Amino acid sequence: MLLTNLESVPGRRIVSHFGLVQGSSIRAKHVGRDLMAGLKNIVGGELKGYTELLSESRQQAIDRMAAQAEELGANAVVNVRLSTSSVAQGAAEILAYGTAVSVE
């Protein structure tokens, strides 16, 4: 599955358009990570636990989007975008979306 944030795949021609596909992941903060983040806020620096949590969530959302595209018969997703929103206190949604297409 080819994924790109461009409107087309360089060197390839779009032959079929399957429409919008998306995948999301909603994650909540972990109590242990939250405690460590609170301590890190005092001294400053990267919150590595949250960085890992969001990285895993982004990958899961992208994987789900690609799986939906594959179910439609696509072999590529163009114009891929990621969005993050808070859905509850301590929980965030990562949404990956794009246009499923077939390229040759």
C-alpha cells in the first residue's frame, strides 16, 4: 500500500478512485506516565512516555486507514492527513484520513 501526502503518486497514474478512507485511535493517559509527566513538568524536557503513546496511536490510525483502503481494492492512499483532538479529559483521538485510489 502506497501512502503519500501528495495529491498523486509521482511516476504513477491514478486509474481508479474509491473515495475517502479513515482510521482512528483513541488513547487515554496512563497513570504512571501521567505521574512521570508531572515530575518532568517541574524540571522540563521531553515527555517520552507521551511521545511513545502518540507515535503508537498515529501508526495504529494509519494502519487502520490503509486496511480500509485495501478492503475497497485500492493500492494507494493519496492526500494523507493526520488530525488530533481531545475527546475527554486525559484522552485524545488520532485520525488518519486520505483518498483511496488505484495507481498503475
